[in-house]
Amino acid sequence: MPVMIQKSVRLKTIVLVLVWSGSVAGAYWLGSRGAGDTDAAAGTARAAQLRAPAGLAGGVGPGRATEKRVAPEGQATGNKAGESTAVGGRMVDFTARMADIQAMPPGPERNEAMFDLMKEWAAADGPAALAAAGAITEPKLRFELREAALRHWASADPDAAWKFASENPNGDLPDHRMQLVFDGLGRTDPAKALAFFDKHRAEMEKQGDRAAYVFDELYERGGHDQLVGWAEKMPPGKLRDMAANRIIDRWARYDPESAKQWMERTVTNKENLTTARIELAESWARVNPGAALQWANALPADQRDGEFYNRIYGRWLQYDRNTAASSLATQPPSPALDRPIERYTYEVMRQNPADTMPWAESINDAGRRWRAIERVADVWRTRDAAALQNYVMSNATLTEEQKRKLLKQETKK
């Protein structure tokens, strides 16, 4: 159905219908070859040229060194064969259990058993679990088990895991070892995670998205009440702002009105208010974009940030493009709508460039408008060059130079 845009332009809303895969193949050779074998000699020479960067230990495997294990003060460094670790009032010989699992036939059940053991082992003795995971000869399995060990260790004892990961930058740990610690934090008890944030407040304020991710995870795992109470008691600062923004983002996905009311009571830092409102706008649009738009339009004119509209219409266009376009077409002309209109233009221009061109023309910013017009014209030219020429030559708003560019004509000298 045609819709109205500024200058009485009639537009049609258009429907536009829209792994990491790969295999890491590697050969892990065990055994030896004869001294006179030229292939072995060439391999040795090649290995001498390609060494790990200074300070990096090699991957753990037969005949390869592990990194120095630095256990936090008072933390056990692992049990040797025949030794046990206290777990919940009972003694567990994790090394023997790992040996039993490794004796199983290769397959999914064996690997799953290793991951289950690693979860329990890392919670009881993180360094020992990491060392055991590092002794696995299969590269992919070794890598994933070490990830699991560090993640579960951080969930059980975040301080110890954080200290270990921080003090072993050159160890045989994944490059994203600090992110694994945050993953574990997000999966632990909210009270334990928040106590960690209290203790390491200055450092957490530097972590940005990593720290924010933890709040997201804790909220989705049922930590609403604890997060809200903790944020309300936090002293002003970056960490409080970060927590408040993440709570608003998550809360508004379920109950935007309550999230808005809490935001208005809690966000007292004017510098953070716009950011908090952006989080509210986008998450509210996931639930009820029309209501989110009414809220944004009701704000004082000098407080209506263009990003509010960009986020609201961004989600609306994603979930219900036709309704979003109808809403866009009825809004008063405003630079705040340029980005949503631009996005809609690019999404639908290949379906019907003739009907899309008025959308491009309605963009306020001159630079954005011209780029959109050019892109729509490029599509239109391939579909119906004569129709494009008629549009261009009859358009009084275009300069002669612009007309030549749109028609791909040579500039006369």
C-alpha cells in the first residue's frame, strides 16, 4: 500500500526476502624415524627455523614442555597418581579417574566424560586440572579441555583463576584466557561474582565489554534482584554506570516500563543518562517498538538523541519491516530519522528501485542523501535505464552535474 513521506512523496513499502566451517587438519606423529631418513632431517631443520615467540612454552604433548605452573598462595598444585583431593568431605583421586577415562575407546562418550571430570576437577584444584588438560595429546581436545578447566576454575574460585591467568601471560593457555575467566564469572553464583567486582573494582572498570558481559549472564541466569540491589548500593562511578546500563538492557527485554521507572530513579549521572536511554530504547523495541517510539517522541526536544530512533527502528525493521516503514513514513521530517531511512532504503532498493528512490531523497543530511540516491540509481540503471533517465531529467532538485553522474555521462569540457 502506498505511504506518505515529506513533500507528499508516495512510497510503497516493499517486502525484501533475505560455518565457520572448516576443519583443522593436522597430523600428530608419534614414534621415530631412522637417522638416515631425509624427510626427518628436513623436518628437523624446518622446526629449528620456526620457533615459538620468546617466552612462549610449546604446546603440551609427549616430549614437550609445559608452562611453569604458578598456584595461588594456599592453593594445591595438583595430586600425583595415588594422591587424592578433598571434595565436599570426600577424597577424590582425579588423576586415577582421568587415567580410567583415557583407557576408554576413543569417541564422544570418552570426550564427554573428560569434560565432566574437568568441571569437577577444576572446581577442586584449578592448576592440577589445567595441567591434566595440557597433557592430552589430541590438539583440539587439549585446547577445549584447557578452556573448560579455566572457565570452571573461575566459576568456583574467581580470585585464584584471575590471579593465575594474569600471572601466566606466556603460558600454554588460550590467548583469550582472561575472557574465559569472565565466562566463568558469569556462570557462578551472583553473590560470588559481585563480591569479585567489589574487590577488583578499579580493574573491572578498565575491562569494558568483558565486564559488561558478566552482568548480562548473571541477569539471564536469574540474578535480577541481586544485581539491582547491588547496583543501587554502588558508589557513583564507571562500574555503577556499566552495571546500570546492562541491567536496563536486560530488564527492558521483559518489562520495559519497570526498567524505565528504575532508570529514572537510579541513573543520576547525567553523562550516563543518554547511554542508559539508548539501552532502554533498543530493548524496548524488541518488545513493543511502537511504545518505545512514543516514549522517545515524548522526551523534551533537546533530549531526543538520534541514536534512540536508530536503535528503535533498527530492531523494528529487523522484526517487522513493513510496519516499521509505515511508521517511518508518517514521522515528521527529522535528521534523527536519517539512519533508519537510509537502512530501509538499502534493504529494499533491489526489489523496486523506482519506488525506493523517494526514500533516498527524503534523507536530510546532504552527504547521506546523495550516496543513497547514487546507490539506488545504480540498481535502477541495470533494471530500466530508460525509466531512470526519465526520472533524472525531470527532477528539478538535481544539478546538471548530478544528472550526468546518475546517467553515467561524460562531463563536457
